[in-house]
Amino acid sequence: MKTRAAVAFEAKKPLEIVELDLEGPKQGEVLVEIMATGICHTDAYTLDGLDSEGLFPSVLGHEGAGIIREIGPGVTSVKPDDHVIPLYTPECRQCKMCLSGKTNLCSAIRETQGKGLMPDGTSRFSYKGETIYHYMGCSTFSNFTVLPEIAVAKIREDAPFKTSCYVGCGVTTGVGAVVNTAKVKPGDNVVVFGLGGIGLNVIQGAKMAGADRIVGVDLNPDKEEWGRKFGMTDFVNPRDVGNVVEYLVNMLDGGADYSFDCTGNTTVMRQALECCHKGWGTSIVIGVAEAGAEISTRPFQLVTGRNWRGSAFGGAKGRTDVPKIVDWYMNDKIQIDPMITHVLSLDEINKGFDLMHEGKSIRSVVVY
Ligand code: NAD
Ligand code: AHE
Ligand code: ZN
């Protein structure tokens, strides 16, 4: 079949809207009509050529929601007309990782996914006979996409696509890092670096968990108002204080119980660790740093009891947890609507990247 898609033909070039050829679902796969997709900073990072797994030409996008239109042989867990969210972290429920009870990082298809291919080692997308690569196993910047059955979460049908697509990455990543990875408890003090599409969800997760002080840190002063809307109690602009680590440690009587990096900047990651309380403070790396970047600190920071951890997709097991997070949204336990600052057509998708780089959007969503 044919599908309209925004294709990344080359790094650092705007996406081009073209009609692609799409092969139908094979064994264990489903065809999904994407109804809406968010634009995450990770899409921009890959488009900017900073992703060591970045491939071109490819169809980016990994924060979508849509409807199953066709199922391939052997598919049993979903059927046509089901509403689903594609999962860049699938959940096979059979691999060592899924069965460990210790991680959400399913390993069933990770190798081919990182090569821009379906589990059988081929792509379903092509343009004028040339292979176009998949991205993060999702490729939601295409109106239709093919996904493995284990990489879709079935969600309730009354959830609007325009907002629930955000659960496909940003909401789950931010809220999940608080409740699944850090396991923030009532009364804990939390510091969040980077108040974008992820950081604001960390803030609302911390508020939901009953955190006491929720300190937001951002270079963009406009983010203060955004943070306060979701439960931030204090705002710090690093440009207004001398040493941001010292400032936070003093402010929180020894430091944070939990801190979160939502910037992808390795200098910020170090600050996030070092603003943690001696003896127990834990810093969670969420931000994705460019290929080749490394983190550093004095080992003494760890010897004296600070912990450095990371979180992918908020530690959420996609097929199990994503439908529950959509329920939290539909039951007003968490907010999504105010964070969707821009709704665009596929033809306008490059504007969504510009708005992100200019710091003017929280989430831009493309509606097909
Ligand atoms: P975004 O562009 O919406 O927000 C980033 C925010 O960080 C902005 O408000 C910006 O002003 C702020 N910032 C940048 N440099 C800063 C600095 N030096 N100090 C303080 N604030 C600074 O991006 P997003 O969509 O929220 O994504 C944030 C990061 O999380 C990205 O690196 C993205 O790739 C990553 N991410 C990771 C996961 C995961 O599963 N681990 C999932 C989604 C996104
Ligand atoms: N491809 C990059 C790594 C990118 C990365 O860490 N991705 C996160 C999700 S970001 C969503 O916006 C993730 O899930 N990581 C775990 C995994 O298995 O990819 C690189 O450095 O090569
Ligand atoms: Zn993302």
C-alpha cells in the first residue's frame, strides 16, 4: 500500500513529505493507522545526526497513537479496530529481561530495532525502490506503519488520539521515572533539570507521589510558569545563581533525595548527581546525550552514598503499564492537555522541530 510520511533523507535537513510504499504485516506483525504523533526531543537529536544508531533515510517518530487496520498471521493479542500506542520499548513477556522482574528493557527485538529493521531483518518501507529505515521500532511520522505485535499497547477507545499519543513517550518517561525508577515517597525533596516535555512530566509525577519540595532548574525563564502549573514549588535559573550545585544543596538542607536530568547535557548530569544529599541521594539520568559524550564525577560522590541511575521509557513495561497511564489521564490523575501547545498537520511537521529548538513549545503534536 501507499502511505504519506515525513522522511528524514539526510541528517540536519528538514523532513520531506512523500508517498512511500509500505508492505503489509508479516508473521506476528500488525498494520497501524497512526492518528496522531508527538515530536520528542529524541527525534530532533537523531535528525541532527547526534544518535550513534541514527540511520538515513528513515521515518522518525516514536510517540504515536492509532488504530489497528490489519493483523498478520499468528497475531492473537490485538485485532483490527483496536486502539493502540506503539512501543519503542516492547514487552514480549518471554525474554530474560522481561522475566527478570528487574527491568522494562525487553530484549526480544532490540537488535534489529537498532538497525532500523523489523525482527525478520527487512524494512517494510521503501521509496522509488530504495529501502527506507524504521526508527525506534515505531516510525510514527508515517500515516501507516507496521509494528511487531509485542510493540503495541491496547488502550481504551474513549481516549483522544491527539493527547494520548504523548503517553507513547513523554508522559510515561517522566511520570514513570518518578514512580517506577526512583520510587519517590511522600515528603521527599526532588530536583528536576530541564523543564521540557519530559521534565514537566517528572514534576507532575513527583507531585502525584507526594514530594515535598519540587525544584525545577532551567536556563529558559519562561519555564518557571510552566513548572508551577504542574506542582513545582521552587524555580532556579542557573544563570541567576553562582554555583548551582552549592545553591541547591543549601536550599534543600544537604541536597535532593532524588534528582532527574531531563536535558541530555552531560555537565547538567554531573550537577544533578552532585546536588543529591550525601548518604542516600539518587540521581536519575533520563536525557539522551550525543554519540561519544561521557559523564564524569569524583568517585568520592559515590563513595559518600550518592547513587547514579538511568531510566528508559520511565521503567514502564509497555503493554502492561501504558493502558494504566492512559487511565490515569482519563481519570484526571495526571494532566496532558495543557502540555500539548501546538497541533500541526503532517505538512507542518518541520515547524514542530523549529518550535522545540526555539524553546516555544512543550509538545507539538501532528494530527493526520
Ligand atoms: P525539550 O527540548 O522539550 O526540553 C529540554 C529542556 O531542557 C528545555 O526546557 C531547555 O531549556 C532545558 N535545558 C537545556 N539545557 C539546559 C541546561 N544546561 N540547564 C538547564 N536546563 C536546560 O526536550 P524533552 O522532549 O523534554 O527531552 C528531554 C531529554 O530527554 C532529551 O535529551 C531527550 O532525548 C530525552 N528523553 C529520554 C527518554 C528516555 O526514555 N530516557 C525519553 C524521552 C526523552
Ligand atoms: N540510540 C541512542 C540511545 C537513545 C536512547 O537512549 N533512547 C531511549 C529512549 S529516548 C525516547 O525519547 C531508550 O529507550 N533507550 C534504551 C534503548 O534500548 O535504546 C544511542 O546512544 O545509541
Ligand atoms: Zn521520546
